[in-house]
Amino acid sequence: MITLETRNNYDTRHGGAFDRGSADSYYGRPRIPHMYAGSTGSSPRIEQGEMTPEEVQAYLAGYQWNEQFGDKKCWD
């Protein structure tokens, strides 16, 4: 379980690992750790093999955060 206190330990910048994990959960995408060097879509995408263990953990925490407390994209 990710708590607000735990969430605050992660860098939540747009394009960062936590942000990308929560976005993938929101849009119903599979859990495939990745992040961006800068902003999403306007900087190089960094794949799981290039991420540190801490970055992968941040992605997974972001995904779990949205699964617990977030909402899901309504495609209607």
C-alpha cells in the first residue's frame, strides 16, 4: 500500500517514473516501467533496462498509487 507519506518520497515531476506509472494505470495500460528524461513526449523515453532500481520502484509505486486512489479514463 502506498500512503500519502510514502508518495511524497518520490519525484512526481511530469515525465518522471512515478508520473508515468500513475498515467499508465489511469489509461489502463500495462505495467511496463519507463520514464522520460524531461517532459513526457518532448524528451527521450527511457526504458526499464536503462532505469535504476529506484526509478523502477518509483514507476511501480506510481502505478499502485493510481490503482489505490486514482481514477480511470472513461472511454465513453
